Amino acid sequence: MVKLYGSPLSTCTRLVALICKEKNIPYELIKVDLAKGEQKHAAFTANQPFGQVPYIDDDGFILYESRAIARYLIKKYPNQGAPLIPTDPKAEALFEQAASIETFNFTAFVGLIVFEKVFKPRRGLQPNEDRINELLATLKPKLDAYDVILGKQKYLAGDSVTLADLAHLPYGTAFYGIGYAELFDSRPNVARWWKDISSRPAWLDVKDGA
């Protein structure tokens, strides 16, 4: 069984748990207490030198970085659950394009907004509202582009759901829930897509904890 070392509420830990659910891969969550700094302990950094969650131990194979873990699990179990990464060269290229869109045109901004609005207050720090406004100003036209893409196809890489879509869920759900739902809902194609991916049973299983 895959051992998943992470925090139940961590965005990146939940991405890996989501893929395990989508691919019907049993996993054991080994909880890491971030508040106590356990991710910085020597026993953890021996396997994850950056001291960040999560990492997996798959029968002795150690892997960290949530997107890398997700790709590994999807490719290791191609015949379980939804395919999530195409194998046809052109379809795979479109998937890689969509994966880049998620990383550089969505999470690069949404993740920082969530950090300012959610994670900084948990540490007793004040959000930088000017920074948030700058990030939102950059994000809005990117969501307009999403709406154009999703007006032509069901998902970001075509008409089948892929990891590129699902990777939006951990940070996107946090973003949606802290007062920014209108940014999705006011764009009809984004709204339809978001409702689709955020209501997947695998996500609902891990949304509130891996």
C-alpha cells in the first residue's frame, strides 16, 4: 500500500489523495504535524530534503512533489479509474499544455491569494491587501481566457477530464470559499467546468481532509 506522508488539510497532500481516490489506489496517510514543524525533522527531511509535504513511500520507492507523485501514480495504474493522462502524442501534448496553464496562469496567482487570506492569518499575520489586489487584477483576464477555452471544449485539454483539471481543486476550492466564488460563477463556461470537477466523488472524499 502507498504510504502518503502529509497533513490531511494540506493542499498538496489532498491532490495526491485525490488521485489515489480517482485511480482506486489504497493509501495510508501518515500524518505530519505542520504546526509542530515535523516536516523539518531529520526523519522527514531524509526523504524530503526541502521539508515540505507530501512525499510517498511506494514499497520503498520515495517520491516527493505532488504533481510528480500524481503523474507517477496515474502512469503506474493506467487501467484503474479515469485515465487522467492521455497516451496519444497529440492528446498528451494538449494535456501538457493544460498542465502548464494550471501551473502558471492559475495556481501561481490563486495559491498566493490563498496564502495571503488563509495561511498568513493562521500565523497571526495580516494579509497584504495591495498584493491581493494586484494578484486579482492579473488573474481576472486569465480566467477570461479560461472561459474562451472552456467554451470550445468540456475540459482544459479537450473533452476528457485530466490531471490538469483536477490539479485546480485544492487551491481553487479554498479560493472559491473565501469570497471569490463570483470570479468563477460570472464566467459561464468556467462555472460549468468548476461545478463539474468540484463535484467529483473522489474530490468530495478528500475535500475536507486526505
